[in-house]
Amino acid sequence: MIGEEVDRRPRGLAAGLIAGIIGIGCCVGPAVAALTGITSAAVAIDAANSLYSEWGWAFKLAGLIAGGVAIGLSLKARRRCRTRPLGIGRYALIVVVTGLVTYGALYGLTTWLGGFGSGSATAAGEQTVSPLAPVRVAGRGVSTRVHSALEQVASRYPTVELSVAGLSRDGVLVSTWWRLPEEPVGKRYHAELSETIEHSREATILLLQSMALTNPGIDHLGAYEDRSIVPIWTREQVLAAGDPRDFRDFTRFSKFQLSAERQTGYFAIFDGGNDR
């Protein structure tokens, strides 16, 4: 029985360690996959964010159950020993504290790795996508990151109105419009309006690229000013578009719209496309 008493602490540490790993397994699994080269950092970050936001509660519950089972088995084993006190309280405390410390440490580590990997992916994307200052997207989950990108881009272009018109796990649709200048007439009005429209084109491309860079699971991205022309581009088309500032030009922006993988809206109907 003395041997069992001595072995209780290592067993409690092991049980707490396992429970903590299970509780944060939604982040540990993708991190290990990325570190071992099984998948890319971008895919691992997206998987971890999606798992944490949608199934994080299930992993936490599984960790609690694992810790509870370990404590229950220890209690059952100790009850067979009538010559020594159960000491289950100390064992349970070891399991709980070790589990919480393990969860917290791994959460901090995977969050740091995610930020490091996201920064590296963004830096790599900036070299081929846009020389503009990077859009700092934050948050876990596709919806959070999409709206974070929207807020960051909108803050750069105060005269442009941006909103998310549609969002799914593999697609996003953005609505773009502009605020009219205060002066209703005159050369200044036309100059400001022209600049605002150019900003809206630039903002649209920058926003789509930011969403594509930070959400590897999004395969299609669309944007429109009105329902007449609603182009839907592939992720690859958006990332290969180049400098958003080049799309201030009406001809360049129009060609990019026509190059979309598919068209929706009235334009598609009258042009013989498929409105899907």
C-alpha cells in the first residue's frame, strides 16, 4: 500500500497532463501537423481557429471528462485499501491544477505559434499581392476574421461604405458603395467624387485580398456596387490580382470584373452567364 501512496502523485500529474492536452486538442493537433510538415501553417491556423470557435466547448468537455474519469478510477482503487486513508482530495487537486496549467501553457504556445505563422504568411503574401501596409486581421473563426478585415480596411477609406453581404465557410460576398461629397455641384464635387470611386475600387481589392490571405478555407470571393454586376472570383484570382492601387483605373477594374470565374446578377442573365 505504501507503493501505491508514493505512485499517486506521478499518476495525478500524468492524468492532469492528458486532460489538459485533450482540452486544448483543437489547437494542439493542427499545430503539431504544421510543425511536422503534414500541412501548411496557413491551413493549420485556419483549422485551429475553426475547431476552437465551433468545437472548443467539446474539447474542453472531453478534457473535463478525462480528468473526472482519472479521479473516479483512483477513488475506486483507493477504496479497496482499508489500511490507509483515501487521500483522494490531494490526488484530485494534483489532476485539476496540472490540467489547468497544461491547458493554459498550450493555449499560450499555440496562440503564439498561430500569430507567428499568420504573420509569416501575410508577409509572404505581401510580396506578391500588395505593397500596401498590411491589414492586421485578428480573431478566431472565419466570421470574426472577415469582419476584422472589413473594419480595418473601412477605417482606411472613410468615404467608402463596405459591408459583408454574404458569408459561408468557403465563400464571401462584399457590398461596396461610396459616400457622396458634401458639395452637390462644382469642379471640387466632381474631383472628390472621382477620387472616392477610385478609393472604392482600391478598397474592394485590398479587402478581398486580406480576406483570402487570412482565411485559407475561403475558395470564392465576390464584390459588387449594385446587383447588375456581381462577379465571383476564385481565391487564386484574388491573390494574383496584384497591387490594389492599380485598380483605381476604371479599365483595369472592369477587366478584372470580366475575368471573374463566374458572374451573377442581371449582368449574367443578359450576357448569357449562369446566375448562381
